[in-house]
Amino acid sequence: MRKLAILAASVLLTVGPSSVALADSVREQQYWIDDYGFTSAWESSQGEGVKIAIIDTGIDTTHPSLQGVVVGGTDMSGLGSSDGQTPVGSNSYHGTMVASIAAGRGDAQIIGTAPKAELLSVSIAFGIEGLDTDSQIADGIIWAVDNGAKVINLSLTRNSVTWPESWDRAFLYAFENDVVIVAAAGNRADGTEEVSAPATIPGVIAVAGLGRDGLASENFSTSGISLGVSAPAEDLIGAFPGGEYRMWSGTSGATPIVSGMVALIRSMYPDMDAANVVNRVINSATRDGFEGYSTTYGHGVINPTQALLAEIPLVSSNPLGSLSQWIDLYRASAEVEVDPGEIVSPIKDPAPFTVFEEPAPSLPWYTDISNWLPLAGYAGLGLLATFLYFAFRSPGPSPNRVKRK
């Protein structure tokens, strides 16, 4: 039994309420939507008809930005609700934030990169002694495939380049059923010094993190030869359980940005197999400052518009590798000894700070008795002052006693 490390979200910024409307304020902070071309990509596809499975800590579907988004779910931890919609574990907020970045509904503040995609919520628990998180992940993948997921988002890391054999079976099952899997590369700030499983598994799109400047993030990314593409990972605002909006950083947030982009492709090209969807993601990426492949950026920085519209030759196999071939080469020959991974606390940094809370409905000022109390007090003081004035002032001459001459 071991704990699996979730990519912790580190606090970078706390933003107070402003005079701008809540929806505009939150929306304006989603810089990656406009800066990386999602707005123009939505003219071609918004992810309709595609299910993204969020295998994470569960999704709070009562949040205004996620109502109606989750169409199915399950719990693999034994701690949540049967529909996967009860956040569980020590990082219980994590799945809700990931879900909103992938498919939040824009009419309620947060807008996902695939605003018309549907979500499946598979709740797992991190940081709970005695729970085998490896098995929860494997079972969650199989359930997601069986329930129609075309994209699976894994914003988590094992902090080990290797993985258990139960993952061989689960990931193979997904690949054989034409599912694209997107996984986080890991964060240096959390102690992940190199890309770790599941981002090391052949065929998986491993997501590296970028800073606000578009360059590789020093703290919220890592490097390695299995990286697929890079996406924004710093100053990401997302939905937080309880109707709040909070800021965080990490490849946990970069991963659903890419999962949403995959959903856009799958929606626009419903007959395209997973290998060619992956091929579109990596061959449409922008490679500023380098050619070929980079162990820092992978195949480049995501470009959703090009991923939808560019003419990209078809491929016959997944360009990010074959898990079945890897198993034949290494697992059967017993050359791979599975590292149990480190027992890592699921969170090393403080939880994300509150940015905004959903405002309560405003009522007319006169319906609140507390607004009347000061007025009643002032009126009483005025009456008292008037009484005292007439009671104690010196009487003047009466108009009826004017002397005649």
C-alpha cells in the first residue's frame, strides 16, 4: 500500500474583490484562453459530444461554474459518494479546480478550454493511510473507458519513473479502446525532479508547465524525454468547492488545459483515431527558439487553432510510443524493477487562497432591519432635543399681552 502524490497547488497571488463585475473579473484572469488562441479555436469546435474523465479527488457539481457539466461518475476510494461528486482526501478541492479548467461553463465565471465538453468524475483519495492509490487509478481508468470517456485527465504523479503492472493493464485497455490520456509532468516545487509516471508511460501526452511569460516554469514543471507539450501552469484561477474561485500553480492545472484542447479535436474530427489526435496535438505545437524535440518543452507549446485547422499528415501509430511494445521489451524480461515511489505528503504548500466567492443575492436596503436601527436612533435623539428645547427655553412676550398705547 502506498500513497500517490497529487501535484500540490502553490499560492502565488491573492486578489481581492474589485469594482468590476464578478464574472468579468474572474474571466479576465484566465489569460491562457485568449493568449493561447482558445477563443479563435472555439469558432471551429467547443468540445461538443466528448466526455473527459477527471480521475481526481471528486468534483463539486454544486459549484456555479460546473452545474450540468458532469454526466456520470463513480468513487474508487470507498470514502466518497457513488457518483464521484463528493470531494475526498486531503486535497479534496483538487478535482473541482481541475474540472473547471477543462470544461467550466463560461456563463458562470470560469470557462474551460472545452466549454461544451462533458465530464465524468472518478473520485480517488490521496494522503489516506492504508489506501492503495495505484489500484484506485487503475480501476478508475477502466471504469472511465467503459463509460464512454474519449479523454482521460490525470493531474497527478507517482514521483517515480516506473509504475505498477496494474497500470499496464489499465492503460493498455484505454489505448486499445481509442482513448487519449493526458498526464501532468510534475512540479519541482513538490520535489519532482524528473518527469514521473504516469507521464512516463508510452503513448501518454505528458504536459510540462509554462510561466506567465510563456517560458518554462522553474518551479511548476520538470524535464525529461517523455514530455509531450507545454501549457500554462502559473497563476491559474479555478473553481473551488463551496462556490469560491482560487488561484494556484502547477502542472495539475496545465494538464486540463491540454485535455480540453484534445476534446476540441475529438469533437471536430469524431472519426479520427486517438493516435492521430495525439499527432495533431504535438505537431501543431509552437517551437519558438528550438527545433526538433526539447526535454524542457517537449514538442512545443500548445496551439489549439493550429491543432484544429492545420494540414497534418496522418500516422499509423501513436507518435508518443507504444505501451504494448514497451511491455514486451522490458516487463517480460524483468529488466524493470518497479519503484514503490516515495511516500509523499499530498500537499507541501498551503492550499490556494480565496480569490472570489460567489456573491449572495442582493436585497433592497430597506429589507435589512440593521439599516433601520441607526435611523431610529437619530430620530429619537431629534425628538428628545426638540422636547428639551421647548421645556427649558425662556418665555418671550405673549402676542396677546401687547400693551396698548
